[in-house]
Amino acid sequence: GENVEQHPSTLSVQEGDSAVIKCTYSDSASNYFPWYKQELGKRPQLIIDIRSNVGEKKDQRIAVTLNKTAKHFSLHITETQPEDSAVYFCAAMNFGNEKLTFGTGTRLTIIP
Amino acid sequence: DTGVSQNPRHKITKRGQNVTFRCDPISEHNRLYWYRQTLGQGPEFLTYFQNEAQLEKSRLLSDRFSAERPKGSFSTLEIQRTEQGDSAMYLCASSFSGRAQYFGPGTRLTVL
């Protein structure tokens, strides 16, 4: 089955700086890669996703890049703000089996 | 609120008791998923439905677990003879035909 590794497990950045979280996946059949943000006690919230036919996608301060050959994808947050503090999860899925496999999460702390 | 809803939000039970959780998906979504999340980990897939048909079940879903979606709308997840190892957050998500999965707030189960 699919295995997703996520690094780092914790990340602290100064407010206004950029944050990068990286994930690798094992199943070359995976073709959909979402990122979720989860605040303490809240639901995982979809913040951005990318399909395997696209190399990069951007939404305001958030961007995701995908390297299918290397089987890794990354989340980039620019101009970080205190409200970006949360746990971020990457995930991978093959639309044929509908099962999201999640990474172990990155706890992002923005230092004011 | 037109998002995914789950009830109850919290459930405390004694070992050996049966519990049932309910999930109401986003109304136009035909796919419904159950995941389990333990502290410090990403959600783990349990099972999913397309309309009323249960199409895949994880090996995590032992014989004590059963899920239904009788009319293709809301779903229930029942755990029989609960064990302390069942303590977790049970998350429901829904999607429309291969698009993004949106999560509910979860039901936190504590087995004493």
C-alpha cells in the first residue's frame, strides 16, 4: 500500500518568513495530493491540492509543488502570519481506490 | 452550516459497551469516508461509501466495527464491545465523485 513520509515534524519560523514542508510517497499510481491544516481540537481543513498532471499550484500565500519522478511534493507558505500556526498534514491518493494516506504531520509555529 | 456534521462530538464509554456515531455529509456529495485519528498522528482510512454501497474496508476495521449508509445520505459507525485501544477521534469526510474530501469535526471516543 501507499506510504507517505513527512518532514519536518516541527517547524518554527519568524512571522513574515517562509515555511516549507516536504512529503514523499511510495506508490507511483498516486495521482492526487492534498494538504490539510488542523488547529487544536478542530477538523482537518483542506488548504490546497494538486493533481499529478500539474507541477505547481498557487493560491495567494500558499503553493504546492509536485515532482512525480522523485515522488515528492512540498507545501510553501510565504509571508507567514500567527494564524498559520497549526499542524499540517500532506496526503496522497489514487483516484481509483479513494483512500487518502496521510503523513505524520508537521507542527508549524509562527513566532511573532 | 452546510459542511459535514458529526454527532456526538464527544463520547465516553466503559469497556465492553457498544457505541454508535453519526455523520451527515455535504448534501450533494455521493461519497462518504470514515477515518480514525489518534493523538499526534494523521487520520487513518477505515472505510468508504459511494451512495449506499460500501466499497472498501481497511484491515483496521475489525469485526467489531460496522458502518452503514442505508439511504445514501447519512452514515453510522458502530463499535461493539469497545476496547481501550478504540479511544481515538473518528472523522467523517465527504466528496463528490473523485473531488476533494471535506472533513467533519469528528467524534472523540474515550473508552474507560
